[in-house]
Amino acid sequence: MSFTARLSDYLGTRELYGRMLRIALPISAQSLITVGINLMDTIMLSGMGDAQLSASSQAGQFINLFMICCMGIGMGASVLTSRYWGMQDLPSLKKSVTIMLRLVLAFAGVFTLATILIPGYIMLLYSDDPLVIIHGVTYLRWLIPTYLCTGLTLTCTIVLRSVGQVKVPLFTSIAAFFVNVFFNWVFIFGKLGAPRMEIAGAALGTLIARVFELACICGWFFFVDKRIRYRLKDLRTKCSDLLHEYIRISIPVLISDSLLALGNNAVAMVMGRIGTAFVSANSVTMVTQQLSSVLTQGVSNASSIITGHTMGEGDFDKAQKQGYAFLFMSFVIGCFAALVILVLRAPIINFYQVSPEAKAIAWELMDAILIIVIFQSMSSILTKGVLRAGGDTKFLMAGDILFLWVASIPLGYLAGLVFHWPAFWIYTFLKIDQIIKCVWCFFRLRSGKWMKKIYSAAK
């Protein structure tokens, strides 16, 4: 074998890059639109003061907890659906979707009840500032219906992507962006004769956009889609023959993502107790992080789908070579993300109407993010993409639990609330799990033990 051929095993072939871009670019564009929505929300609310901006950010952490749980459910199911699509086993694929949707409805019910019954206690987890808590409760109450909307939309979108359908979610997100921005403008500031609702207006604008997304995505998924052909009557399908395989492969993803979400919420709790200015600064940097990571998210999803299809076809040797290629891509993308942050940090920080203290902290956080984002890109594409699609979900669950809860949260707590170190070091320790996971996953990829067999309901 020539040197060029051997090199292509590690760097990827032209066919792989073309396939990856066809999947990753629409997903990245959709992520970019989501970031745009968050950016407009924070910009509009920043003029209302640190308290309302912090309240929406902290209340949003609880909603993000639900969203990450739903993504865990959806991504867990997609390990199976992408593999079954590669095997052309549609009955097993549909049964995986049924189990997924039942789980989503259960989670949506729990989060909805919690927000109805104890919104004040939820906010108290994230902040001890009375004004932030009051505004946060208002925000949460307006968003109670979004749990059902968001849960169904997210999971159906993930399944559509797993079989190569990326355009419908993209076009829906583009339209939802304009819906959200328009109604935010109307209700936050009281335009076109509407009442001036401030933070409640931001929540109402988000709610309207989520209902719009539900109608578009689920309308397509349940009534129009011709690939999977999943219909509402399929929710009654008996899935006992696939339940064991679903639990073995998908439930560790749900547990892993849920514990990661709880860990991220614990990180938010640490930040909330450092001070309102720190939370506001993090809200400013969050948008920059999201902007810089949209390509990472796209490639992560693409690597998961491509790896799942390849292994579904039974070509494990090809999947291993693709894994090395995606690792190389992840490093390049991480460096590009760092460059994006370096270019954008000054104009973004200066654009926000936050206190001078919050701006000073934001600068320190940006310095830390420049370093972390490279490792975050590599760990994300390996853990959420290649290794997860290989069925190595129990191993990844162990790593997620161990590094976040044993390293990041304790070290971040000590740095922020015990030693009161500078913001740079607080953030670095809060995100140190990304560095550890990057090394951990590299050795797992090289071992080849991440490739697991998955069985269908027919066997």
C-alpha cells in the first residue's frame, strides 16, 4: 500500500469528506440559527439590566436540562436507527422510535409538573438573588408548554437526521428564527400595540417559536415522511422484543447525557453563587462558544450517522479508518473554533449592555474558552459521534460521570467558592473534563474495542 493510501486512512478520503459535508453543513446551519435565536434573546434582554439577563440565563439552565435529556433519548435512539437504516431493517427502526417517543412523553410530564408546582425552588437552585429568582419564576411559568413541544421536536429531528433527512429541520429552524425574533421584539418592548412584558415577553416569543417548530417537524414526521413512514398508530406497536437491545445501547446514552446535564446545572449553580456579574459574563460568552461550535456539532452528528450506516453495512474495518479521519477533522475544527473566538470576542463583549464588571469577567472567560474549545471539539466528535455510533455507550457513560463529577465540579467549586481564584481559572477547572475525555477517548478509539454488534428485533 502506498504512503498516500495509508495517509488517507487517517486523514479521510474525498468521498468521506463529501458525504460528511452533505450531512454536517445543514446541521451546522441549523445550530447556527439556534445560536442566533439565543443571541437575539440575550441582546434584547441585556438592555433590561443584569438581573433579567441573569434570570433568563439561569432559568434557561433548567429548560436546557430537559433539552439535554431529550437529546440523550434521541441520540440514544439514533444509535439504533442509523444502524437499522444501514441494515434496511425498518420494523426494528420503527420500534426504536416508538420506545423513544414514550420516554420523551414521560420526561416532558415530569418537567412540566415540576415547573408548575415548584418554580421558586427550581430558581433557588441556581441563584440566591431575590430579584433574579422573581424574574426567573416568571420566565419559567410562561414556558411550561414548551417541554412537550421541545421534546417531540428534538427527538423527531434527530431520527430524521439519522436516515439522512436534514433539510426539513433546517428550513424549519430558519423560519422559527424569524418567528422568535419578531415576537420577542413585539412582546419584550411592547411594539405594535402589545403590552411591554420584558422577560415574560422573551419567554412568550420563545413559546410561539417552539409551537411553530412542533407543527412543522412533527407534522412532517407523522404525516408526510416517506422514508421511515412512521405514523401515530405506530405508537401502539408492541416493542418488547427490542426493549432489551434498546436498554443495552440507548439507555446508557440517556443516563450519560442526563448526568452531564445535571453536571452542567451544578456548574451553573456554582456560577450563580459567585455573583450576578459572573452569570451575566457567562451569558455573553455562551453565545460566542455556541457560534464557534456549530461546525463541531454538525460534524459530530455527521460522524455518528456515517459510522452507524457503515457498521450497519457490516464493514467494521472501514468504520475504524473513518474514526481516525474524524479525529483529525475534530482537531482542525477545534483550532478553527479558537480562531473564531479570537476574532469575535471583542465586538461581541462590547456589543452587550452589561456592567463593566461583567465585561471584565467576560474577557477572562474568553481567554479560557480559547484553549478549552480545541479539546471540546475533539471530545465531542468522538463521544457524541464516532464512539457512540459504534455502540460503546456504557464506556462513554462511565467517562462522562467520572470526569465531570469527580474532576470538573469539585475543582470548579474549590476555585470559585473556596479559593476565589480569577475567572480564567474557575472556568478552566469547570471545563477540565473536556481535556481529560479527549485523551481518554483517543486511546479507546485506537483500541478498536468501541465497535459493538447490535441485533435487530427479527433476530
